[in-house]
Amino acid sequence: MEDGELEYVGFWARVGASIIDTLLLMIVCTPLVFWYYGVNYWLTAGFIRGPVDLLINWILPAIVIVLFWVYRQATPGKMVISARIVDAKTGGKPTTGQLIGRYLAYYVSTIPLCLGFIWVAFDPRKQGWHDKLAGTVVVRPRVRGPQPVKFPSGA
């Protein structure tokens, strides 16, 4: 696909993809937490309630997300909107190091009132702070949906 056939993915499309990913992670993580901790998990205060909580709600999602990025260049939510993460300079597949850095940079984007994510709405290349730090952009085909069939000439 040529550069002119791609567009940067904007704020609201990425919010929608993030909601899909969050719901899918909740479908996996919530039953695991409930199985291990029971109903008391939701009745007690605390940011992290133990090593199993850390594993299920922090480490597992990080591993799953980075693996999706490495092998598919997208999470399921991004796949739904035909988006993928590419290297900002080459347009090619980002390195594993870039993708791990991108995930860690989510915390940088989150801490100041999620301004790093909101930045996507105003940036010309639709990059959040995590994209800028990792050297990535999120793109998708400019034209989506069913495409007309092109028959070879002479058919």
C-alpha cells in the first residue's frame, strides 16, 4: 500500500479501539481476579492487593498488548478499525524495543491528566506522547470497507 493510501488514525477512532481492548481485557482479567480473591477484592481498599493482582491486572495485560503489537502491529481494537502501528520514519514494522518503549510511555501519556493521549487530537500526525517517544504512528487505509473488484484487462 502506498503512502497516499494511508491516513493517520485520529483521537476518536483510537478511543473506540481502546474501549474494545479494555472490554476484552476485562473479560479475561475480571474472572481470574474473582476466582483468586473472591468478592472481597471489590470490597477492600488498596491500589494493588497482592502479587496475583499485580500479575493479572498489570503484567498480563502488558504482555498481551505488546505481543499483539509485535505479531500483528495492532491490538484487537485497532484491528477492528483497520489500524496498525508503524515506525514513524520508515512506515515499516516497529522494532520490539520500540513497542515495549511505546507501552511504557503510556504511563508518561497518562500521568498528567491523560494529556499525552489527548495530544492525538491536536497533533498533525495524530501522535500521542507515547508515539512520539517510541517513534511510531498509527495508520490505516484511507478507503475502508468493501472495494470494487478489479478484473484484469481482456477478461
